[in-house]
Amino acid sequence: MLYKLIYLFHTDISWLNVFRYITFRTVLSTLTALMICFIMGGWAIKRLSAMQVGQYIRDDGPPNHKSKEGTPTMGGLFLLPAIVLSTLLWAEPTNIYVWIVMFVILSFGGIGFVDDYLKITRKDSRGLSTVWKFSLQIIAALIVAMALYVYPGFDTHLTIPFFKKVVPDLGLGYIPLAVFVIVGASNAVNLTDGLDGLAISPLIVAFGSYLVFSYLSGHVGIASYLQIPYVAGAGEISVVCGAVVGAGLGFLWYNAYPAEVFMGDVGSLSLGAVLGTVAVITKQELLLVLVGGLFVFEALSVIFQVAYFKFTGGQRIFRMAPIHHHFELKGWPEPKVIVRFWIIAIILALFSFSTLKLR
């Protein structure tokens, strides 16, 4: 909203005209969120530590993780405000998609907050019950999906990467798809957040990718040239993605190995849901499987492990799931697991850009 105030004077001060460009405001959003998160981080960590908001480590986890017990958690409490404030300062305040994303941040952040709070007060891994957690997530995602469905001009066709002429119209079926994408992304990111900096760096890469996709989808000329769906107003989502990238970099300063703070469910559930929402808004829902392939891989490792364990009566595919723990138990040092997973995330993001022309 600050940019609107500044832009009022562009007729008197010509160079202020630059504030109307999404690219410029995206840069400002990124830098603003970075500085807010970086500056607030040290103070917030001290406050969380003083309030004894520490991470609980399960007894059946990797043995070397016991040293992390007591590390301040719920870092999302300073990560999310940095994103929201930066977005409100530099995004177009009348854009419906911006407000939908703000709703997702607050609703899923609230669910994660309650989950974290219960774990801390009980001093164990029992937060919200699975039924309650998924029910609340589905309700929030359903509100988003229905809002998009009834919004005039929003397209319910499904874009399939690499196939420019295969665009089925899902109609009402688009609502459950959108719910699945948002809730699935939320929990996939949450499962990945198990090592220092493991989740936030791939999130930075993923949101950096969707920053580009948002801008391209919201530009009628470029969208037409690349033959991707044009979504009027989606360009403003670039400002939101920039805010997440900036806040993520600021948070990584404190979350890098050895972590001084963990984001907690309040951060991971929220950012995962935002990633899914951005994918839905930009009409790149299926591309999220590639851009966020690391998160998908982590989630599938848990699903396969549980299913195989039940089917075989106690046998396992991996030494431990999610799969990053499998590599830890194989003897990989934690920093090696983290950096190699980052590399995979970057490769997948780069490959996703090839879909813009390979159609």
C-alpha cells in the first residue's frame, strides 16, 4: 500500500513512475522482507528462548538429533509477519489474488501455531490430532478454491506441462483439485522440515521459480508468446513470491546448520500452502510436482514407508522416513544431506523452466 501513496506524486516527480512496474516492486518486496526478517530474527530468537519455546525431539528419531532439543522453534512467528508486511507495502491493494494469499498465510499459520503450541505445552510430539489438522486445512483450502472458482474470469482449465493442446476443463472438479494441491503442498513442506535449513532453501528456490511464472502469466503479451495461460492480475503474485524469497533468505541466516531456530509448523504449513495456492492461481498446478519435486519425494517416502510397513507386517523400505533421515542413518553427515537436497531442488526448478518452450 505504501507504493500507492508514493505513486500519487508521480506527476510531480517523474522518476516515481517506476513504482508502477511489478518488477521494481518485487525487488523492493524481496529486500524489505529480507531486512525485516534479518533484523527481527535475533530479537525473536532471544524472546522464544526466554519463553522456553523449544523444539521437542522424539525418542525414535535419529540419535544425533537429541542435541537439537530445546532449540527455539516457531520461527514462523517472525518469518510470516515479514512476508505479510512486505506484501502489504508493495503489492496492489485491490488485487484479489494478493488477499487470497494473505488469507492462506493467516489461516494455515494459525493451524500451525495451535499445533506447535500444543506440542510445546505438552512437551511431546502430540499436537493437533490428525483429523483436526487435516479438517481445518481442508476447510481453509476449500474457501480459497471456491473463491477462485466464483471469481469472474478465473479459468478452470487444467494446464498440462509439455502439452499445449491438452487443456481439459474440470469445471466444478477444479475445486477438489485446488484443495488437494494446497493441502498436499502444505503437508509435504511440513514433512521436509526436519533438518537445519532443509525446507527453507528449497522453498526459496520454488518461490523464486513461481515469481517468474507469476510475472509471465500476468503479462498478456508474454503469456501469448509462450502459449501459457494468461491470468489477469497474477503478475502481482510476483510481489508476494519476492517477499517469501526475501524473508526466506533472512530466516536462513538463523536456520542454517547448526540452526539457531526452527520455523515450526506455524511456518512450514503456511509456506507450503502458499506455494500450492500460487501454483493454482498461476495455472501451473501440475508443474508444482516438478518445481517442488523434493517436497513430493519427501511426502511419498512417508506414504510408501507407512503403507509397506502395514502391508508386510513390520518391514520397512527406508531406515527411517521422511527420506532425509534415511540418508542420515546411512552415515551421511547432516550438512551433506542438506546441501545435496538443495542441489536437487535447484536442478528441478531449472528443469521446470524448460516446460515454457517444450510444448
